Amino acid sequence: MLSRVADSVYWMNRYIERAENIARFLDVTHQLALDLPPGRHEPWGAVIDTTGDLDLFRASESGGKFDADTVTRFLCFDASYPSSIVSCVQRARDNARQIREIISSEMWEQVNRFHFLLADEPDRDSIARAPHAFLSAVKLASQQFVGIADGTMTHNEAWHFGQLGRSLERADKTSRILDVMTLLVYSDIIPPTVLEKALAETETEAAADGQSSQSQSQSGGGKQSQSQSQATARNHHRRSRSEGELQWVALLKSASAFEMYRKRHGALDGANVVDFLLFDEEFPRSVGFCAARVGRSVHAIASAAGAKSSMAELRASELVAQLKAARRRNLVSDLHGCVDDIQAALNHVGAGVQETFFDLSPRPDSPSSVLIEG
């Protein structure tokens, strides 16, 4: 297989997966914004943070305004933004066109249907205001492509390159969404809890009030004031926990993980949500599941090329080791650092894949790179 063919298969699948993930997070965020109580800060900045392209958003024609309409237009339809849904599908189609002889005709037809779904959409203003139907169609088109590829393409090197690209992209987006969304959630995973903080503050205030007003303290007014303050704190805690649960649900739904999580763990719990999305070995959108699939595909490709070792295989093994080490860390206090390390490992795998399989002139000091030209 030519390196350029492998590169096109790999990126075609990454772009399709990226378009679906953008649609997933946008759709869930629209629903979350509707469910949050009035006056609550809407999470549109978090959507842009997830992409890692804040500077591009600020430099866009929209002017970088953090509201539903602007963010939706930017991520769906901004052709100058390389990771918008429109740009991703266009690039996937461009790659598919170059490898018509490798992919099945059904795959090519589905890519074209996906492309025309976007190109033929006349009313983008209405979509920006109420995007659920459009985003659902984007997710369905991506899922249909994946199903068609699995069902109509020989599971050879080319198929494994598709799996490799899709799995790396999926793991990256799951980890990014997890990192950003957990910063928005009030839950027991981030100590001290809202209740403990609020009660401590109100007890301090009540003690100060009691010392400054001896007559109020003697009449029992101080105790009543303290009781009222604690009740207010508990009400605030319940509201915060309710909002936090909405955000945990949104996080799970962004990965289509809500139902599978409930079957596994039942009640919502922040630590279990993080563990499920990072480490679960059976759920197909968890980082751990994707990392295992990356390792299998890299090994299959290298074996087919007759290589005993490669940079890509080394980096894939390091990713699995990084996840095992992360599971032993205290995620309560160091979740952001843990996710940063996982994202760095994913980036290293991507660089290793590029060096091993796509670059025609590998560095002489690297492990034996596999040039899959033929």
C-alpha cells in the first residue's frame, strides 16, 4: 500500500469522526443550556475550549462572541475553520476521492451523501437557532459511514488505518470533553463540597453575630440566625448538586454513554463517570477502549509490513501504560494533570503514526520505521 493511500484512509476517518464529535458536543450543550436555571452562566465558552482553537474562534468573522448562535455557526458552517463540520466533511470527501480504488463504492456514496447534506442545506440561520435535527443528521451520517466501512471493506491494512484514525480522534475528543466539562461540575469529586464550604462560612458568620449582639444571643436569636443560614446553605448545595448532575448527564450523553453508564454504575457519581469515560475497557467511546484498538491496529499494520518494531507501536504501548498509571493516580486532586498527560500521549501516538507510516524519509535515529510503499 502506498503511503499516500494510507494517509488518505487515515485522515478520511479522522475527519468523519471529528465532524460527529463536534455535532455531539454542540447538541448536548444546546440541551444543557435549556435545562440550566435562569441566570446560570451558559457553557458556550467550554465548547470552544474543547476544540483547543480559542484563538481561531476569536479571529473568526463572528468576532468570537460566546453565545449559542455564534458558536454554532462557527463550529458547523465556518469554511475558514479547518475543524468545522463543513470543513471536516469536505476534507473527508477530498481524501475519499483520492482512494476510490481502495474503498467500497458504498463508502464513497455515503461520503457524498454526507457532503450534500451540508451543501444543500439552505437555511443556516434556522439551524443556528434550533440545531437539534441538523446535528442528529450529522451524527447519523457519520455512524452510517462507520457501519458501511465495517460491513463492505476487507479488514486489511487499509481498514486498520481507518480504525487507527477514528480511534485516535475519538479518544482525543473524549478526553478533551471530559477535561473541560468536569471544570463546570459541582460534585463530590472536587473537594471541599459546596455544602461543607457554605456551612463553614455561615457558622463563622453566626459566631461573629453572636459575639456582637449579646442580647440576641441570650434570646436565642443567634441560634435561629445560624439555623436559617445553614438551611440557606443546604438549599444552595441542593441547587448546585442538581446543576452538577445535569452537567454529568450532558458529559455522558456527549459520548452516547449515559445509558451504558447507568447499566454499569446506576446512580450518578463524578468519580465513576470519570473512570467510565477514561478507563472502561468495553465501552467503545472510552479512552481506554480506543487506546486498545489503536494498539491492535498499529500491530496489525506493522505485522503486515513485516516490521518487528516501529515508533508507532512503541508510542501505542506508551499510551496504554500512561492510562494504567493514570488509574493509580488520585483523580480527585489531579484530574486536569492526568488528562493533560493522556492527551500528550495521544499526540505522541499520532506523531509516531505519521513518522512510521506516512513520512517517506524517516529519521535514521528512530526505531525501524515501516515504509508501506508498494
